[in-house]
Amino acid sequence: MLNLNRRRMLGMLGGLSAAAVAPPLLAAPPSDSQRRTWQACVEKGLGWVQRTQSRLGHWTAANYPTAMTALAGTALCASGSTTMQGPYSENLRRAVEFLVSKARPNGLIGDPLTDNRYTYGHGFSMLFLSQVLGEEEDSLRREELIKILTNAVKFSVFAQTKSGGWGYVSAKDGNDFDEGSTTITQVQGLRGCRNAGIPVPSEAVENAKKYIYDCQNPDGGISYSSKNRGTSRPAITAASICCLQNAGETKSDVVQKMLDYCKKNLYQIQTQAQSFSHWHYSYLYYSQVVYREGTDDKSFWEAFRNRLYDRINSEQNGEGYWDETSIGPIYVTACNLIMMQLDLGYLPIYQR
């Protein structure tokens, strides 16, 4: 059910513009000026996302409309809007309708004929639609989403490899290949579904946890794949911690070694040139990790957040978006907006 305070707020805000209704960040930064700067950054970014949605309801970049639509929708949801109320309600309804239209009889949300990495879109879609389901007031739409997500979970279980991970396509289509980033996408999507009341086999989650453990290197970091170990990767490691936190695994020695590795490699907000590829992917997940770790030590989160948000703000262009990868601006913009709205705590999957 919709949180009562959130319902009242959205009801009061429904007729206002997006810029007028963006809620304040809850953990105060060092100065009011900095807070206003961050808020303006978020408002401008959300406005760009709102304006660039296609009439069919999707966003696209590098031919990944399913994944990009789910990420963009999650960024809009993180502001407090639902499909029924708030300044982005219409955009969210259209995004949901687009993803619903991509749900296939076998449970896959996506199009394997045009997307050679369809598990990303499937996982992000499970995550987004599960967050929508938790706030959906229309009974017919709820029934439809429950059916789609139930089938989507079954497809994810079917697509899991013998090692417990996932690849860019299902195990059958990909000769049982798996790798870390798509595994994390699936596990977080499954967790979102479970939180929304969709049955998720515990065996699939346990196998995924074992997969991550098996990919850990002596330095605490996680390698690319169970079949291609190599050096530890900050992006995969950060996402893996987030995945294990979602699965309820927070206190093991394995997780602590991963936390230590990421604190050394990510906490100070290195630049892309100094460190590694996939900067935004890394911090999309590591920001969630630090936010949860900041439950007991608020300063641990706030110091990190201040550095992260200042950097993100400094790189936004005049139109409100970010574009620093070959994938396209909607990808980077959605990632940055999700990070900058963690303090709001609207989406269950990101809450402490």
C-alpha cells in the first residue's frame, strides 16, 4: 500500500510542475547552498528525462530500449512519483505500458531478436516493475503486473547457469556462459520481486550467492566471471556487495573482505582516468552499499555522498543530462539521478 505521508504529499503536489515539487534531500549537506545546488541538479535531470521519453513510452540508447526504459522509470520513481500521483505519473504509466508490451509468453521482458544482451533489460525491468507494483492502486494493473513478474521470475530461474550466475542471454542461448554484472542485475530484480510478494525460489538466490563467493580473489575483489577469473574489478565487486545485501548476506567474512576492497578502491571517488572503466555502473551500486553501511555511522555515508554528489553536479550539462559513455545519455543520467535520490528513501529496494 502507498505510504500515507507519501500519498498526502503527492496529493498536494499533483498540480504543480516537476521543478516546484522535487522533495528536499533528507540528510543535510554542509551548507544550504550545496543542498540547493544538488536539488536543482536533480530537478533539471528529471526534467530532461521527462522531456525525452518517446510517445511509445520508452527511452533508448545503443539499441537497449527495455533496459533504458526500466532505468529511467526507476529514476522517476525514486523522486516520489507513482503511476497514479506526482509530476511524473504520466511518464511512469507510459513506461509501464511499454515494458508490459515487451513481456513474452516465456516470461522474458525484452526482445531477444533485437537485443543480444537481453538479461540486462529483463533484470532492470523486474526491479522497476516490482517497485511500481508496491504502489499500484489500479486493481487490474496490479493483477497484470503480478502475472508478468511471476513469469519473469520463472524465466530468470530458467536462464541461470549451472554455476549459479547469469550471462548476457539465458544459459541455454549462451552455452552456459555467465558473468558478474548480469548476475547482479538478476539478483536485484529477483529481490525486488520478492519484496513485492512475488514467489522467488530460495535455491536460485542461494546458488547466486555461491557464484559470487566462488568469484572472489585473495584481495577481496570479485572477478569478471566464474570461467574467466582474472583481476578483481571494482565495478563487479561493488555490485556484488549490493547483491549480497539484497539477499540478506551482510556480516560474513566474504562480504567484509569485499567491503574493505571497495573502501580502498572506490570510497574516495576516483576519476575514470585514474582507476577503471564503468564508473557510473560502479557508483550506482557502491552508493547503495555505502548508504546502507551508513545506518550505524551516518558520517560514513555523508562524507562519501558529499564528494559523489558534488562530482555528479559538476559534470551535468546545461540541458540537464550527462553523457560520458558510448551507451548514451539516458543511461548515465538515470544512474546519476538514482544515486542522488537515495536519501529520499522512496523505493524499498534502496532503503536501509
